[in-house]
Amino acid sequence: MSDINQNNQISDEKRFYAGFGRRIIAGIIDGIIITLIAGFAAYYLGLTEGWRMLLMMIRHEEVRTMDGILVTSALPGQVATFLLVTVIVIPWLYYAILESSKNQATLGKMAARAVVTDLHGNQITFARASLRHFSKIISIITCFAGIFAIAYTRHAQGFHDIIAACLVYYRPEKIE
């Protein structure tokens, strides 16, 4: 019985937490991938009208439909649908599905050789991955304090990791 505990401690000691820099690189890669996915999805789902109208709103122009009809609502339905799909649904599904998969990582994390686990080193569920994703809002609205916490906490956890009870490990290359 004590041999089993010793083996678990040895494997726990060989784990390295994915640090701030590694996770920023993974985030940049994931951001590029999500942008590409959202762009293709917007095009194929017919949400380009919402994008066009959003650009008109940003430029403080009169918002008009393709037919030239003036839109007077503060947030036109096409813009709301575009934002819902590209800013909320696609990133949520991307992070939650990939982090709860057998790879335990998004494509950016795979490139950075990082994996997301629960506190015991096990694969996380879709629900926990979803909680972790939406908890990033708290990490961001606190002037990114929850993100910068990764560099200063003992287990390299951001607020979103603490809320979802997750750890992000770095997998060094195995040379045999």
C-alpha cells in the first residue's frame, strides 16, 4: 500500500505547472484559431449582415439593411445574433469541448504542451470546462488580475482555474 502512495507522489513530483508565458502563447494561438472559426461560421451561417451592421455602428454611421432600410433599434437582431454566435457560443464550445476531451487541451495548449486537469490530475468534465471558460469573465473584468494571478500563485492558477478547481500542467517532452 505504501508503494502505491510512493508511486503517486513520484508522478506528482514530476508534474510542472504551466506558467504565465506558456499560457499566454497558448491563448494567442487559440485566439487566432477562434477568430478563423468564427469568421467561417459567420459566413456559412449567413451572419455577415450582422457583421456589416456592427461595423456601421462602430463607425457611428446610420445603420441600414442591405435593402437600404434605416434601422433604429439600439442593437439590431442581426448584430445580436452575430455577437452571440461569434463571441459567446463558438469560444465556449471550442474551449469546453477540447479541454474536456481526452487530449485535455485546446489546440493552443497542445502547441504549448499544456493540459487542463482537475485538482487530482484527472480529465475535467464538459460542465467543469464550461464553468472554467465562463469564469474567465471574472479574471478579465478585474483588470486582468485573474489572468496575472497565474504568474504569482503557488500552482499557477488564474481566478478561473480556482473557481473551477482546475490545474494546468506542462508536459515536458519525453526523451527515450
